[in-house]
Amino acid sequence: MKKHQIPIPFRDRCASLLIPLNKCRKQGGYLPWTCVEERHDYEHCQYLDFKRRIKELEDYKKARDSA
């Protein structure tokens, strides 16, 4: 992660998808219509991670309330 200069806030479960996305962005000149597939994969991973965190929070609240 450090080698690829990934900022600490972006070092999450989807960081492995961010590395090829950033490479593609640099090669494509940061044009918005380039790297569509890589961006979609990264955003989808971010969405699934968000859903996972929400489910963990709900499970935590249920466990806390039942205890």
C-alpha cells in the first residue's frame, strides 16, 4: 500500500482494486470516460463494504439490547 502511495483512509478491503484503478487513471490522463470497468469494480466493492459495516452495526446493537 505504501509503495503505491495509497492514503491511509483508503487502505480498506477495497484497496487492492484501487491500485489498478489509479494506474489506469494516470495512464488515461484522469479522463472521466476512461477506466469505467475498474471504477465500477471499486465502487461496487465500496458499496458491499458499506453494507457489511451496517450489518455489523445492527448485529452489535441487537446483541447489546438483548444483553
